[in-house]
Amino acid sequence: MRIRLDLGKIPPKFRKLGKEGQVLLDQEVLKDSNYYAPQDIGNLIQSGIRNTVFGSGKVIWNTVYARRLYYNPQYNFSKDKNPNADGLWFRRAKSYKLKKWIDQLDKLKKRTI
């Protein structure tokens, strides 16, 4: 099973950034989401790194258990390896980091335009 999160396109005010902006956004979303992803031996987090095509607007975690863990935040996730582990890790990252992502795109826009 896999989880595919479609980030959509870059917001309209950042469209001139094109591919570079989408790559930046995809990287930040993956990094910040993995901060909250459950971890045992690291396969889930590594699958996100292996399966995401940066610049596509899609972040993909592809393990047999990714969907089950993501959509069941009520699980009692082990905090041994990752004390921030939780289900719905993308939503959690977005709720905390959306402003940072937009600020980073703003900085890129100022550098490139």
C-alpha cells in the first residue's frame, strides 16, 4: 500500500518560480512530514525519500503499512525512535509548517525575480 499526497501546484503568486519552487516545496514537505512519521527501523521514512520525485508536487510513502499507519492516528505509536511519531504526519506538518513553506517560497521568489 502507498500514501500519495498531491501537494497541488505552487500557489498562484509563486507560479513564476516553476520547477525550482516545486522542488523546494516537495523537499520541505517531505522533510517536515518525516519529522512526525512513525519510525521503527526507518523503512517508512526511507520509502518517502526513495519514491518522491521532487518537482512533481507529489510526496509518496510506499510501504505495505504506510496507509494503515497514516489514517489511524489513534494507534499507540512508539516514541522510542521518534518522539514526535503520529498518524496523519503530513497534516500535522502542514499545520505547524505551512507558514515556513510559504516564507521559503517568498525568499526564493525574491532571489530569482
